[in-house]
Amino acid sequence: MDVKVLFDNDFDGWGLSLLINQRILFDTGENASSLRHAAAHLGLKPSRLESVVLSHDHWDHVGGLEYIVKKNKKIKIYICPAFDSSFKNRLSALSKKVIKADNFLRVFSSIYTTGQLTGFYKEKTIAEQALILQTDKGFSVVTGCAHPGIIKILKRVKSQLSLPEFYAVIGGFHLKNESYEQAQKIVEEFQRFKVRHVVPLHCTGSEAVKAFQDVYQDRCHILNRGDKMEV
């Protein structure tokens, strides 16, 4: 199974979008034009997608959704039940295949959502979900922004599945405002959870990326648009 970067704070926009196993789109970036450009550049045909999983309902993760749905009327859309009501109303007008993932749920073969977790952003609660990928290499976790806290997410997955280790943790870790020293504490937690590979993206932050690189070295993978990682 591979995870490919479609969009990650690219030159023509902000946000995150990852293609998983050639069938699952995780988040859709800032807007339709940015995602359309990335899809065309990488040869992605929305009609071949099975599902879209939205980590949370912030603009930089859901902006390209309408473009995907217009190209693929049958696509399933996984959201958290506590997403903003106005966003859910927009979704209901776009598609009848919206699935509310309250708890652990299978999305595709060997791909699962954690279900809804609660975090905080600008002193307000926010609902977010992450993905769990199961392969011969082990279990990997894919996050959008990790507003609930990346460590909280890993604890949730570890308790759900009784995992001794993680093969990879991929995505935005929301450490962009943390110092190098603060990020080091997160890196230490990753080591306690026996995370073997790290792919920091989007909102992880430069100081946190340095902290991960210093410890994980060649097991800290820096991916750009079009790059992919086998998990």
C-alpha cells in the first residue's frame, strides 16, 4: 500500500491532500483549482476514487471536495458527526453518500478511521479523525492536522488495536508554533510508542521537522507533491 502526496502547502495554495492505495483521498486541500491542478499533474482521475475521508472541516482540508464530487457522484464521503452544521448542510446538497464516522470504522480493505476525536483550536472544540492503515509492514497512522494532539491520536489507536509498535506516522502534527525543545518531547513520545518511520507534513512546523530529523535521520521522510511512501 502506498501513500502519495497530492497537495501539501504547494505553490498554488495551502492545505493537505493525500492519495492512499490509489483509491482513498484523505483531505482535499484549499480549493478546487489547486486540487484539480495537482490531480492533472499526477494523472489522478477522480472517477476512480472509492472514498474521500475528511480529517476535519477546516477550509484548507475540505476546499477541493466539490471538484471531486462533481467528477464522481458515487464517491463515499466520511466525516465526523460533530463537523460544523453549515458544512454538513453543504455536503448534504452535494452528495447522498455521506457517512458519519463516530467510532472505529472500516473505510476500505485494510484502511480504517479512528472515528471522531475532540481537540481544541483557537479556544474552540474541533472534531477530527485519522486513518489507520494495516499492511504486512505493520500499522500506520495518517493525520490531517492532529488538533486533538498527535500523542492522543496514537494512544487512541494503540488502545483500540493493542499495538506493540507503529510502522509509520504520516501527516500534519500541528506543532508549527512549538519550539525545537517542545518538539523534542513529542519525538520522545514517538519513540516510546515505537514509531519506526515519520513523515511530517503540512502544519508540523520547521522546528519539529528538525527535531524529528535529528533523531529519526533517514527514517524521517520529507515528501513533496508526487512523492509516495510504501507502508
